[in-house]
Amino acid sequence: MNIPKSSLSEKCQTTLPAEIRDMFGIKAKEQILWIPVSPGLISLASIKKYKKGTWTKSICGKYANEMDAVQSLLDDRKEDVNLEARGYIN
């Protein structure tokens, strides 16, 4: 699978590639969260109309009930970067 990509316009705007929109059912006018994960890495999350209290679980998955969810996600990403550097994962 090719990794979809897009460019920034002169106004620093970008378009979410159609493959990604289709894959996740993202529609026009839907809000997107831009989550800085580590230097050079940004994660995107679609904001849908979730019931009160469930949006955190939809974004954070298994970390939704942890007090330090962001730190846990950053720790996981650091481990991934380490494994990538050692050639264990791509």
C-alpha cells in the first residue's frame, strides 16, 4: 500500500487524501484534531458526534482511562522510534 500524502498550499492549507477520507468515513466540514506526538510526527483524529464521555476513548483507545494518557502514548511512540532505528519495524 502506498502511503497517501498531500502538500501545504501557500496559505498553509492541506487536503486530506481521498483514500484516508474514505477509509475512515470522514466527511466535508468534519473537525479534525492535530495531535503533536513527537518532533516531526503529527497524528490526526476525526472528531465525530460522540456521546458525552466517549470521545476520549475513541481518540485514545486503551489509554482512555489513564490519568497520563498523553505521556503513555508518547512513551509508546518513543519505543516505536527505537525499534524503527534498530530495523525491527518499518
